[in-house]
Amino acid sequence: MDIRPSLREVEVEGLGDDFDKVVKGTVPIKLRDLFPGTVLPFDLYFPAAGGPGRALTLKKVFEAGEAYRPSFHESFLAGEVSEVYIRESDENSFTLYLMDNVQKIVRSPHISPETKTQFLYDNAEAIVSRTYKERPNAANIKLGRQLADCFASHLLADNISAAAVFSLFSKDYDTFTHSVQVAVLGMAFCKFLGMGREEMADFALGGLFHDVGKNAVEDGILKKPSPLNDEEFEIIKKHTLMGYQQLRRTQILNAAQLGIVLCHHEAMDGSGYPQGLKARQIHKYARIARIVDVYDALTTRRVYKEALSQEQTLQLMRRDMKQTFDSSLLEAFVNYLGMGEKMKAAPEGMRLDIELGNQVVIELEGEGARLKAGLVGMEAGEFLIFGMPATVQVKKFAKGRKIIARYAHAGSVYGFRCEVLGGIEQPLRLLFLAYPDKVENVNLRKNPRIDCFLPAEAEVQGAVCSGVITDISLGGCKFMAKQEENGDLLRSALNESIVLQTNLIGEAEPRILTGKVRNVKLDADRTVLGVQFVGLDAETAECLNRSIMNVLALTG
């Protein structure tokens, strides 16, 4: 049958709903997964324009049970066809057809390593798709195990580079392809780490089904074209436990493989889920899976975010997420990707040390008004979610507006700038912010000033007097003392050097602040000196900055 004329007549672009209706109940398969000379146990279909009004229809172009002739295959290639269609009811037959050809393909000396990898990738995608739809059972898990063994043997026998592996990967995030990519990339990384065939196959089987629990999550959440809210994120987090329970019932996966499924979101610092495990409590396979899972998620596109480059992803993982990964495995992964030398020159910056529940001071850049919001959700590298006060109109924070944020951590205040992704008023008042590229331990405003009441001693013109510091910044402070005790001394202090000793807020030890008196003001029975700090040593300046920023964070 010559199908080239009908192929040339089909112009799918712009058909939209018509095309979706025509292919409903079918599944696309790649032409490269059909092998000339084999008997196909399924019908093949292709969209064609014909009949009254040249309407788009689904045309059967091959009958099940016939030999798939080379000339027929060439007709598809000549028509620049990369995909054909089978009925959903034939998916199982297609998967078995692929598996029947796995051994022949992998063992053939006439087929390139790249083609073998490509074929195994497609086979894995078919198995994962089938398993998600049917739920894990003995039959599809055994197919996965058979494939994992073949893939491990292939990677050990052929020298497959990281670049060759990535050339197959989908650039758009999809649950099925993501699962395959975690398995394949993780298995190749295991080989780089010196693991044998059995260990590689073990990892591959757990990796293939690591997200299978998402089959119990509704599509509205899985395919949501925007960041998840807090409630939705809590639902998604349950996929690890649901997948573990489904797979354990098959009694095929071992404890290490099940550990990948249950623990691939656990973090070395205990901030992960579902159990909050730490460090060596997490199996090595799961620690590897976390690295590969995050890497693939960040380097693929989603509806609400663009893919990050390899370098951007690794910088983010090493800078802001480093504490969540096994550091030695992460560095080995960087080296496996061939990025070791390049990443040495890349600045690591500061990571975002923040946890759910933290209070963050937020202001719209250029407006100055500040408010406090609580962090209620986040996806590292992608977004932050804040619960907003009832008194604030979320709609004021329009998409694309620039935000300045500050938060306290371990006695210091950190700041970052980012962009508003959006917000909602109902059912919860939430603000979505882009995950920041950089975190700074610096003032985001020039010399912010805080009100205070710090008892202090001042030495000026060789005499000492007592008083209080009433406000302070990195640039200077106001010192106030009673006139009746120190009036003559202080009134003549303009442009004189001054040394102040006080305990800064949050500091146990007193600090010496040196400066010049720049103005003198009489206020009722008090004298107020305006002091400009001069010659502060680095340690004192850092201590002063920390004290000021801690107060700002708490009173913002």
C-alpha cells in the first residue's frame, strides 16, 4: 500500500479540537519502534484528509498479523512520519512486541549503541505508561525488571556518554518520560560510580516506578498550569507513600528498590518527606535518586516555567539546595556530567536557608511599605508560597512586580530580590514568588535606621558621661544625655571625636563604636548628639549590621 499521498495531504497544525477528536482512543507510537520483517500484532492508523469536505479521519494503514515490510516502512520515512497510532486496547500487545525484540536489538553487532539506547528508552516509556494506567501488578513489574537487566547489560557493554543519554531525553516535563529519564540517567551515574550490573539494574527498576504513586493523584493537580497551592502540594507529597504501598503489594521489588520509591524526596538535612529522614538513614539509591530527580525536573520545561540550563541547574543545586543532597554524590554527579572544572569557577553564592513557617518581611520594590508573611510552601528552584495577612490586598502584588524580602536565620538576616508569579484571595490568601537566583547577607537599603534604647557610656574631650542611644544605623546614631549632668561638655562637642560603649541588641558582649559628633541639639532637659561612625573595625561593623537587621526582621 502506498500511503505517501495521504501523508502529504495531512496538515495537523491548526486543526486543534478536530485532530484531538480523531485520535481519541488511540496512542501514538514512534516509527523507530517498528521493525521491518517482524509481524505486528496490532493495527496501525494515521490521520488522513479525505471524503466529503476533505474532513480529517483516522485511516487504517496496516492490518494486524501481517509482516511489516521494509517497503512499507520506507513509505512512512519518505512521508517524513515519525509517529503512527494504535488503539488504546492494543497498548499491551505493543509493549510485548517491544519486549520480544529487546534481546535481539541489544545483542546485535550491526546496531549502533545510540540506536540501542534509543530503543530501550522507548521500551521503558511504554512499560511505565502501562504500569501507571493499570496500577503496578506482577506482569508489568516483571517487564520492568527484564528491561532494567537489558539496560544495565547494554550500558556496561557499550560506552554511552552522558551527552548521548541526554540526546534522547524529552525537554518537556511529563510524568512518564521523567520516570524513564530518572532511571536511565541514574543507572548511567551508578556505572560512573563503579557499580556492577546487578546494582545498576536494581536502581533502574526503582527509578522507573519512583513516581508511580502519582497515578492516585487527580490530573487537575498533576497537570495544573501554575504552581501548586499549599493544600495541593500536601496531596502531591503523598505520592511517595502511595507508590511504595502499591509496589510493595506486588512482592517483586526488594527493600532498596522500594526505598527509592518511598525516599526519593528525603533530604540529608532532614527537611524532606515523608519521614524526615537524615543523612545515612536514607539508602544510597534514594540519595542518588534525589539528585537525578531534581536535576531532570529543573532541566525540563513545565507550563509555568522554562527549563534551566545544565549550568544553572547545577549551580542552584550546589548553592541553594546543597544541604539537602549527599555532598560527595552531588560532586561526583557534577563530574559525571563533565562539569567539574567549569563549576569550580562558578560562584556558589549563598543558599536559601528557610523553612516552612518562617516569617519573612516583604516589600514591593520602590514603594517602601513592608509587611510580614509566613512561608507556607515551596519548590526549590521554582517558587515560594506565602500566606498573606488578612489586611493586605493580594491583587496589589501583580504578576511581574519586583519584591524585596528579608528573613532571619541563625542570628543573621538575609535578603533576596525576586518576581511575583501571582496570587489568590480564595480559598486562602496566598502570594506566589519566583525562587530567588541569589541570597545576600547585606542591607537591601542604604544604612537602614532603627529606633532603640541602648544604655551607653560616651567618652568625648577626655571626659566620660552616661546616656542612651535612641536610634542607630550602620552610618551613625543619636546619643542622648541629661543636660544638668553633662550640659557644658556635650554642648561644645561639635566635630569632636567620640567613643561609645554599649551592648547592641542581641549581643552578649559590649561593643566600642567610634565616630565624630556632627550635630548638637538641645531638647528640653536633654542634649542630643548626632554621631557619624568613623573607623569601625570589620567585626564591629558586622555585629552592628546583624543587630540592626535582626530588629528589622522582627519589626518589619
